[in-house]
Amino acid sequence: MPDAIVLSEFAGIGMPDWVDALIRLVFIVALMTLNTLALIYLERKVLARFQARVGPTRTGPVGILQSAADALKLLTKEDVRPHSADRWVFELAVFFVFVPVFLMFIPIPFTETWFIRDLELGFLYVFAVLGLNIVGVIMAGWGSDNKYALLGGIRAAAQAISYELPMLLAAAGVVMIAAGHLLDAGLVGGALNLNTIVDQQRTTPYILLQPLGFVIFMIGALAEMHRPPFDMPVAESEVVGGYFVEYSGIRWSMFFLAEYTGLFLMVMLGSTVFLGGWNFPFGADAGLGWQIVLTLAKASAMIFVLFWLRAMFPRLRIDQLMAFSWKVLLPFALLQVLANGIILAYGGPDWVVGLVSLALLVSLVALIYVLVRAKAGGDSIHLEPARPRLVTSTEVASGD
Amino acid sequence: MSDVGFHLAFWSLSALTIGGALMIIVSRNLIHAVIFLILSFIGVAGLFITLSADFLALVQILVYVGAIAVLMLFAILLTPRAARDNEESLMRYPAMILMGLVIAAGVFVALETDWGPMREGAIGTQAKIIGESLINQYVLPFEIGAVMLTAALVGAIALARQDDEDLPIHTASLIEEGVLPPPDGDAADAPAGPGDDS
Amino acid sequence: MDVIDLEYALIIPELVLASFATLIVAGALIFRRVPQEVWGYLSAAGLVVLLVLTAVFYINVNDDFANVLAVDNYTVLFRVFFLGIAAFAILAGVQFAGDRLRHHGEFYGLIMFATLGMMLLAASRELITAYLSLELMSFSLYILVGFNKLNPFSNEGSLKYLLLGAFSSALFLYGLSILYGVTGTTTYSAIEPDGIEAGRNIAQQLGNFSAATIDSALPIPGDVRPAIIVALVLIVAGLGFKVSAVPFHQWTPDAYQGAPLPITAFLSAAGKAAAFAFFLRLFSEALLPAAAEWSWLIAVIAALTMITGNLVALRQTNMKRLMAYSSIGQVGYLLIGIVALDAGSLAESQDAATALVLHLLGYVATNVLVFTALIAFYNRTGKDDIVDLRGLAERQPMLALLLSIALFSLAGMPLFAGFATKFVIFQVAASNGHLWLAVIGVTVSFVSLYYYLMVIKQMYLYKPEGDDTGRFSVPAPMMGALAVLTGAVFLVGLYPAPLFKAIDASTAMLFPGL
């Protein structure tokens, strides 16, 4: 694999590695700001078409400047902090949400040579940093001193840690297959390296070998990024906007920036790991232009699917959401890992892996269908909210 | 790796770790303490990276920050009155002196000892080595860990689960233990439990 | 990578126990209509079958699993022992659990998970395995102590046990990590299985260090003595919590009092025995070359434990708390056995190990007898203060007699197990050069006689009081368990030679250089 293009070669000046990496990261940040503006505009347009409306039209030609106008408005708004908020937690929460999202871009390969750093454990790294995000969300919820913000923060965190497990297991399934391929090629290790994973998908993208993994990954990504139908943490009708209800102006827009950037990151990761990134179907010879077009096309297609899902599904209830992760997705993800392990240990060919995963996916869909039917038929399935418990036994015991 | 960068990383990460740890003790607000704990964890993860133990660093962040610290935040947020300050304690100064001595002893030992295995240099790809150990010589400890987590999970659910039949039994057993007064009796002479300070 | 040939045949008892425990938990969850006694008797029967098979198939195997688990006579002795204790605890607890507890499948399953941890703990010869086994045992016990979840005392005891247990585990783990940092290995001692790099283990490294300190002609790589001392202090403190030695004993009375009675029995018998089985293997197989560094430390703790445990027991009014302090006193006697490992020759060290295990087995059998009798009493009355035992001799003469036998044995009266085993341990202490510990031990034994007699006085010299003074009967399975245990107490007291020989053969495995 060729090395990354070093910026100093372009500029003709020498600089240490870390300065080089820093410049790339800043470049990503700038790009992502524009990306966010574009995504918001597109989401409004796409949703409008689904709902037989036209969406923004007034600002600029076909409303294309709408996002820019919104951004300007947000930047000039007053930055309000509630009097009773915990000052440091309130203000730092933004950064705990914002910074990890950008740190996650470090190992993502846009093309064969365009990435910030080639990390040996890149895949694991992305998930590790994803966990940092949760802390920021809880800080925002608690620091606002607002009960809706707190509820939203707790919901977001509960949701994020619940869906991280199936996602990690889906990733583990892919890594197992990549490790198998690498072993066949006489290499050992490197299966957690995102570049290597893309390299392995020259002819067969992993979505064909792990359709169940892909579906679980996408559902997990929706939940991690609080996208509908998993947007309970920010649901206006339930928690009046969730953990950032008290934020305004520039801080609020940073939350939004983090959210859309996270969305883009997740689809980039999905297109890299499951759809073959720049490598499928034209390979490394296709040149830089084709590679970047392929990557972005795959990412855009996935984003379109996510917008579509938003238009299609109503919001879940929080206990349904948790039950879905722990009782449905997690067992299926574990089954997937187990099946992969057994097939690979006995040297089964790729198509067996793919077929078994597809069979699991079909049974997952069938199970969901049965559950929903049972619900619609009025049969009681165990998705009722738990009985509230406000009094603990020790409080009863001490008699107050 | 440039020498300056390494020293810069080491000292700033050490400052983050130790400063975070100190602030945990000094902070009187539990939420703040957990946030400092998270900073300290991140610092430790960074130090692992400077020791070229990158797998360990990522697992540290994934497990300690992503799971344990979040669990602690949850526990604090869901416990009534838990965000209150720590109380004053007379044992503060003896404890401070004791911990000072412990830290001094630890530093002395760490500096004076000849740590033989340290000289053997960094290991290459740890994910591979750890993975191979876990299915080879250390397969048994790995399985014991799995059984331990199963037992803990089963037990936690058994303890935390509230059954519909529990409440009457609960009241009955509390009356039997003398914690609650009998239905017609007086509460005044109910004996206090061992943990009841009042 | 060197692929080791993993001989799973060696750990079949553990594998079977783990599967059996899981099946019991799952079975009780799925077949809710089956009465809970069935699960209890099924578990006990399964444990007994496993015990017999283990005893038949694993004697004199003398092998190891991937160099992390030794399968020798010592392991087999403790496998059989823990399976037996667990069977007794379950048998004694079936009625109790039915009356007062919920989630019976989990209850029996967790007892078996704890037993699994104990069996692995006694067998492990590698630090990580030992630590994880210890945690498996401790986690199961934390939960079991709090299993009477509607009782605030149970919650309190469980929480104290959990917090102090977690703290002690952290200390212990830190000690182990320092030990690893100094020696560069986690394996106890030298055995050469196929495919493992031989020759690097804790005992050998420590032996090199101490040889270099004594004979300065040897090249000493650097000063490691402070680190070894800190590691030993941390390890002893961590293990001290687990065996509840003074000054790490504060959790014991609360946990014992709060726990459901069968669990108190299990905790005080098997929990302690497992910690000592591990203590003995670690300190004889791995740490013996550094004996000069730790023997004084454990000697001080042993003396403190004997004195404090027995003196504080004098003031107790609750039977469970009395037994807690009594067990702390017994831990002091047992620690003498560890101290006595520091002797002139390996043969003398082995004598100390044998004495320790003998006293451990005798004490545990007696203790289980006491608690089984108390459970029989508690099932009828629901009370556990000493004064509640008033007039037991009139209400249930057999129970009073057996309880008295057990208490006399704990006090170390001749005829019973306590005398023979204590005699051996004090004798070893004296002959290995720790006479002062033996003197303290004998003295506090007389003190202990006083509080045991106070209980017997309540049973025999007073009339029954309160509303419930009638005679009552003990169910047959309970009576059978009591009879077997009493037989064991008399057998060890009157004719210990066969047991002594069996233990001697098993402790010989701990001293590979012998």
C-alpha cells in the first residue's frame, strides 16, 4: 500500500509528522462545517419531497442558501447560559461532544492515499472515541439544570451504550472475516486497520458476506447519532428538545455540527467497512478521482437511506428501543459472531459465511414482523413500560 | 518519534492524569469528580500510547470511559440526593497523612527497584499477541472471566428484579424484623438496625 | 506461536460444574411450576455424584492444565472438600430458601458458581487464573450474602462485604502486579510441560534474589527487596481481607449476620477454606524462597487475629456474630500454619502445610455442623440470638446435644476434631521455631471455651421462654446431614491417621523440591 501523501511534499516545506496530521485534521473540520450546511439543506429538501412539499425555496436559487442564512442567524444570536446551570460542566459539555466526533475521522480512508493517519487499530479506535461522546451528552444534560435536558441526556446515554454493543459485535464479525482473508494471503494481523479492511474488498464488498452485520451496524449508527426513528433523546414532544434544550446560538450550532458530522462519519465508516470504500468495484488502478467519487457516492447513498428512514418510521418508545437492542439485536449479533467463528474455524468458503448471515438477517426480519404483528393484534408482548419505582426499600425501612 | 514530542506528550499526559486524580479528591461535587476521573482515564490511556501499548490504551478508553465512567454517572444521576457534597470527617487529616506515606513509599519503591522485565523492550502487535494468548495458554482464565461475568449478571438481575409478589412479603418481613411496626402496634420501640445511626 | 496441547480431560469436574450450575439456573427459570425443593435436592445430588466421580478418577493424576492449573492430589482433596461443603450447604438450606428467599434457581446456581471458583482457586498455579477464580468466588458470595433482599440487614452485610471485598481485591491485584514487575512471570514454580518455555517462574526468580542477597558473590541485577516487601504486604493485606484476619476483619460480623443462614455456613466454611487453600499454595509453591520477608508479618497478624477474635467474641449476644468472631479466632490458628512454613527444611515446611490443612478440614466440618444445627433451629423459630437458644435441651434434646458437641470441638476439647487438629498445628509451630505463637494459641483457646460454654449453658440450664416453647422435630434430610457431620467430627478427633496420611500425600505436591 502506498504511503499517505505528505502535505510537505505539496508545499515544499519540511514539517514534523504531528504538524502534518494537525493540518489535515483542521482541513477535515473546515470541510465538515460545509458538509453540515449541505446536509441540513438536503435533508429538508428530501423530507419535503417525501411529504409532497417543496421545502425551502426563498433563500437563493431553489433555497440553496437557506442553511447559510440559518448559520448566520445562529452565529449572531445571544449565547444564553441559565443562571442555575453548572457553569463549567455546561460550557465544556459542547467540547466533549464536538471534539471526539472529529477525532474519529483520523483513521477513515477517503481514498487509497487520503487519510489523516493509518492506524493499526483504527476500527477499535473509532469505537473507543465514540464512547467519549456519551460523556459530553450527559454533561450537557446534567449541567443545564433542566429536568428535560437531564432526561434527554440520560436517554441519549442509555441508548448509546445499549447500541454500542451490537455495533461492536457487528464490527467483530467483519474483523473476523478480514482476519481470515489476511491469513489466507499469508499475512498476520492488521484486521483492525481500516485501510487493510478496504484493501480486502477488491472483488467482494463485505455487505455481501455480512448482510446482518451491515443492518445491525446501520441501526446502531442511527441510534448512536440520535437519528429518527431513534430520536427519543431529542424528541420535542417528549423532552422539549433533549439535552441541548438550554443551549443557544453558537453552542447550539456546535451540537448540530457534531450531530451531522457524526452522521457523515458513520456513513463513511459504513461505506468503508461494508461497501468496499474506494476499492470496489474499480480497484486501486482507477485513479484518485474515481476513488473519491466512489467513496462519496456510497456515503451519499447511505445518507439518503437514512433520510428515507426518517420520513418512513414513527418514533419508537424508549423502553421499546432498549428492549430492541438488548433482546433482539444483541442476541443476533452474538449469533453472527458465533456462526462466523465456527465457519471460519472449519475453513468454510466465503459464500457460506454470506449465506448464513443472510439467513440470520431473514430470521431477524421475520422476528420483528412477528413481534409487530403480535402488538398490532393486541397480544401482550413484553414491551410495556416497567412499573415506576420511586420508593426504595431502605426508605420504607427507615420509616421517613 | 521526535524526542521533544515524546517529552511533551509524557509531561502533559502525566499532568492530566495526576491533576485529574487530585481534582477527584478535591472536588466536592460527585458529578465533577466523575468528569475528572474521566480526564484521568484519558491521561492514562495516553500514557499507555507513549509506552507503545496502543491496544491497551484503546481498551482503557472503551471500557473505562465508555462503560465504567458512564455507569458511574448513571448511578449518580439515578440515585436520590446523591449529588450532594461529601461530608466533613474527622478522619480527614489522619487519612491524608497515611496516604501521603503510602504515596511516598510507592514512589520510593518505584524509583529504587530494578524492574527487570522493563528492559525487554516494546512488544509489536499486541492485539495479535493478546488474542493468541487468550485462546492458547490463558484460555482457562479467559473462560473463568466469562463464568464470573455470567454469575454476576445472573445475581445482579436476581437482586435488582422487583417481582409483583415482593411488596406484601417485604412489608411482612420488615414487620417480622421489627423494622416496621405491626399493623396495630406502636412504632416507637422498634429496634434500630445496625446501620442506623440515628 | 507455540500451540499448547490443552488437555480438557483434566478439568472435566470444573466444566461439568459450570454447565450444571447454568442448567439449574436456566431450568428453574423455564420450568416455573416445578417446586423449588426439587432444584435444591437436584443440585445437592448432582454435587454428590460429581464428588464421587472426582474422587474416583482424579487421584494421583499429578498433571497440569496449560501450566495455569495443577491437577494433583492437593487439588483433588479440595475439589472433593468444596463439593461436599456445597452439597451440605444446599441440603441444609432447602427449607430455609423455600420459607424465606426468592429466585431459588439462582440461589443454588450461585452457590455452585462460588464452589467452582473455590475449586479453581485451590488448583491454580498462576497469578491471573488465581485472581479471576478468587473474583468468581467473591462475586458469587457478595450476591448470596445479599440474597435475602427484602431484609435490610442482608443488604447492609452484602454492601459492606462488596465494598471491602472490592477494595481488598484491588490491593491484592496491585501486589500481584508488583510481583510480576519484579519477576517477569506469573507462574508459581518450575514445571516443564510440553511447549512452554521452562525455567522462568516466581519461585525461581525469588530464589535467585534471596541467594544473591545472602551470597554477594552472585551477580544481583539490582535492588528488588523494597518492591518485594511492598508486594508481599499488599498480597497479605488482600488475602487478609478474604480470610478475615485482624485488622482486616470488620466486614465479617455484618456479612455473617446479614447473610441467609445457609450462606453464612457456606461463607464461613468453604469461603475461608478456599482462601486458605490458595494462601497455602501461593506461599509454599511461589513465595517460599522469600519466607524471611513475610513470616514476621503474618506472625504478627496471626497473633492479633487470635487475640482479638476470641476476646471480642466474649461480648456477643447474637449467635451469628458470635460465630463470626469465633471464626476470626480460628483464622488466627490457621495463620500459624502459614507462618510455620518458614522452617529450616522443606520437610518441616510440609509438616506445617499438613497441619494447616488438617485443622482447616476439622474446623470446617465442625463449623458446618454448628450452622446446620442453627439452621434447623432457625427454620422453626426464626430467631438467632444466644438467649433464644434457652431451653433447647428440653425442646429438641438431639439438636442441643449435637450443637454442644460442635461447640466443644471448636473450643478444642479432647475426643473431638478440634483437639486433634489444634494439637498438631501448635506442635508444628513449636517445632518450627514459633513457640510464642503456640503459647498465645493455647491461652486464647481457654478463653474461647468460656463463650462456647455460655451458649451451652443457655441450652441446658434454663427453661424455654416466650410464646413458643414446644418440642419440635428436625426433618430427616437435615438430621442425616447432622449425623454425617457429627460422625466426621468424632472420626477426626479419635482416629485422624487416615485423613492425616491423605493430607500429607496431597501437601507433598506443594513442594516440588521435596
